[in-house]
Amino acid sequence: MIAEAGPSHAKRLDERLPPDVEPGGLSRFAAYQRYPVFTWPWFLRRAFVFWPFAAAYGAFLGVWHASSMGLWRDAIPLGGRGVLGFIVVVSAGPLIAMAIRYRRLPPIIEAILVVAAVGIGMAIGAIAITWVERYHDMLMGRQCCGSMHAPMAVQSISRLLGLFMGELPGWLGLFLVSGGLELPSYLGERRRIAGAEQQRAFSALRRDKAEADMRLTVLQAQVEPHFLFNTLASVRSLVRTDPERAEKTIEALSDYLRSTLPKLRGAVGLERSTLGEQVDICADYLELMKVRMDERISIAIDVAPDLRVLSFPPLLLISLAENAVKHGLEPKPGGGAIAIRARRVDRNGEQALEVAVEDDGLGLREGAGSGVGLANLREQLRHRFGERALLDVSNRETGGVSSRIIIPMEHE
């Protein structure tokens, strides 16, 4: 949390708040509210908002007096004091509160002292206003019985300022500009940060659970007993009739297990992978299926070298390849072709990576699959990329199925 003590406390205070921690309501339109309240970056950006108004109000005081009394020599001294005084009004409380925040005090003590700092800022602001008013009274005293009659233009501006500032009691207006306006954001800052951290932790837990579930699902789907038994049964039948093909089957199975099992066993394999690694896993799997299906599958892979180094979620592409073989090519008399292609695309104004698995098999058919695997893939993409990713599975006009995954482009 921002208010916790620690060596990196000051650095965290100077960092911009995450979007999910920024204050809501009208506060979101003020750029300075994007930083922790009563900190140096916050104060500088707030000054850009408040100081021009304070300077304008102080300068107007000098112009108002000078135009009313016809003594323009008093405009600069009175206006200068007005500018300085009103800048002190809007800055004293926040400066004192800022000094307290950087002391790295316990949260409760800090909150009490920050509220007190706003009160002290009000007192300093009141002194600054009194200082300006006494100087104005002194100028008026020089004129003995003179009275102020402002020109119409000045009176109009005065009425506008009165409507803008004069409706509130003086002490309430002083409280707001002395830092009281930002107190609700400050007091709610820890709550917002805690809520955002809890939400992120919850999302991380959900993501970890989804990845663990996928690990088990993929492990079961790829190395389940009937898969191995069927492959070994094919080898046994080929040993006597076609020893060369039996040897190729064993080599293909060995390559596939060698490339796949480390990814399933290691946590790093599920967190970081490249498109090239995932394509190689698919290639080994398809070679094995090609041998098993007596060369009834033709394989085409079109992935440029510069795309192979890009990050890509692990164990998603193999699921699409398995679906293409199991539901499209294996039940089709004569087999067919399968292709894996990758390219750069533009999606919603963002550079993205599109990877497609295409086959000319039997196409999407009712009852061909439960859809649980595709739902799992969509859930994985949603957890990793939110709405920035897409999984699209559809029939091709020329026959078969096209399965596309589109993700934001990231380098490994």
C-alpha cells in the first residue's frame, strides 16, 4: 500500500496511480488526481490548476481598487500582494500535508496529521488574506473619505466572481481551496488501493487455477493411455509387416514426447513460450499422426522467422491441431491437408499476431465435439489478454475448418 513504510515508499508515492485506483466522479477529469494525494507530482499538477485562478483573483483585486479609486499606481503593489496571498491560501495546507506523507508514518497517525495539516493551512490562508486586506485598508485610509466606484466592466467581473465564490461561507471556501477538496480522495486512497490489490490477487489466483486446469487437461488429452496404446498397437502391427514404418512411428512418438513433456512438467513452460516453440510441438505431433495414418496427412507450416520469436501462450496451438486431426482429417476417407500459418495484423488499431490452423477435413459437425476444449482456450485467452484477444473457429468455403487465434504482439 502507498502509505506503508519502507525504503521504496517515496518512490511509490511519486508514481502515477494505476487506472483502477484513480478517484472516480468529477475527480477523474483533474490530471493531478492521477497521482497519490499530497505528493510532489500531485502538488505540481494541482498548482497548474489552482495558481492561475489565485493569481487572477489577486490581480483583479489590484485592478478593481485602482479603477475604482482612479489610482493606478496602487494596482501593482496591491495586485502583487493579492497574487502572493491567494497562492499561499491554495498551497499552504497541501505543502504541509505533503511533508507529512513523505515522513513514512503509520497510516492512522498520518491520516490524523494530514487532516490537521489542512486545518493549519486554513489558518495560514486566513493570515495571508488578512495581510492583503490590511494593506488594502491602508491604501483606502490614505484617501480619507474617498469611496470606491468601479467602472461597469469591473463591476460585471466582480459580480461574476461573487457568483462563483461568494455564495459559500468564507470558512468553507477557505477549507476547500486549502486542501479540504482533496481530503476525500486522500482518505479513500488506501481503500481503493487495497481493493485493487485484492482484485488483482483474485485475478492472479483465477489465472493460476485456469493454467493448472489446462495443464491437467492437456496432459490428459495428449498423453492419455488410449493415445499411447493406439500408437504402440500400430507399432506392434507394423513390426512384422512394415518395420521401416514402425521405426518411423517410434521416432515420431519419441520426438513428440520429448518436445511436449518438459512443457507440461515445468511451471516456466506454462508461463513463457514463443510461437516457434509451440509450432514445433505441433509439427512433431502432426508428423506422428502422419505416420500413424499411413501418410494420409500433408503438412504445411508458414511461419516467418521473425514471428517465431514472438511470445505466444503455451499449449493452445496444439489443441487446435489435435481438433483438426481428430474431428476433421482422421475420420475423412483419404485424409487431407493441414496448415499452420502466422502473420501480423491490425486489430482495433493495435499490432497483433494472428495464428491460424486450417484443414480440409469434414468441417464443423454437430456432435463432433463437446466444445469444452474451445471454451477452455477462450478462457485462457480472456485471462491473459482480456478483450484484446480473439479465438475464431469457422467452416472454410473450400471445406474444412479454419481456427484463428489473434493476440496482442509481444516479444519474448
